[in-house]
Amino acid sequence: MDKTKDSLFLGESKIHGTGETGVKELIKDIKTHFNTDFLEGEFILVGNKKRAFLPLQEYNDKTTKEEYKLYLEKKNHWFDKLDEIQSGKSKLKSLFDSVTVPMLCTYTSKVILSHKNETTDAFKIEYLTEIRKLEKIFDEELKKLKQTSAKGQPIKGNLNIILMLFPVPDKKELVKRLHLKLHETQIA
């Protein structure tokens, strides 16, 4: 990724029972979500939210008001660009040189379940083997995707993918705890 050029950052995440299923689902997301037509549609939806920011005259924090003013100026610059896309005067690809996608796969790991101590050599070897296997599956599926060239496929050469694997002892327990936390927050 060229850090001197603009890149649109969009994230995807999956919580799955197995890492293999999770990384394959992330590949499906790349295929369906990260193509030019889909991204332009999503960008238009973002453009519809441009009035969701507090106007400068209503911003009361005097210590950060100047920073907020600069923020609004930058935001307005980008929303003007969105207006050009919505009106058909411009295309999304003229705004960004690439799309960067951090992809998080949270999954139940048999390695984590079967070890009580993550500092042992046995754990480290099994863990690295599991991670490398999932990276290989992801890379192989991604290569298959890049070989296709039909209209609407991901933007070739301009899609930067960052795969993050997050193994947990039990996906169902994690989801249960997240739901409980959300419920507690909503009641409070």
C-alpha cells in the first residue's frame, strides 16, 4: 500500500464456529461487497449522512473548537466529492487509489480449548500450525477470486487486505457474553 495515496478503509468481521468457515465467508464478502458498483452505492449512503454533524455554532467546547472547525472543513471537502458521485459528475475510483480492508475472523479454536497454558512449546507449535493453515486457505481462496475478471468483481490491484485471526475458546460463549453485555448496557 502506498501511504502517499488516499485509500478508503472499510472493515469486515465474522464470528464463526471454525476458522476455516470464517475465512471462507470473508472471501465471499470480498466478492460481493468490494466491487465498484457496491462501493459506489455504499458511498452514496454515507453521503446521505453528511448533515449528522453538530454545526460549528452549536459546538460549545472552546478548547477544541478550532480543531472541530478544521474537521468540518475536511468533512465538507469529502462530502462535496460525494455529491459529485451522487450526481454522476464523478466516479468513486477518482477519489481513492485503493481500498484497504481489515478483515477480522473470530472463531472457536480447538488449540485454545485443548491447552491450559499458552506458554508451552506444544501450544505455540499447534497455534502457529492452526494460524498458518487458515492463512493458506484464505490466500488460496483469494487467488481464485483474483483470477476471475467478470464485471463487478473486486477492484483488481487496488484492494489491500489485512487478515486478522482471533481464536477464542468458545464462539457461542463469546456471543452469549456480548449479548448479555449489550442487554446490560441498554437497561442502564
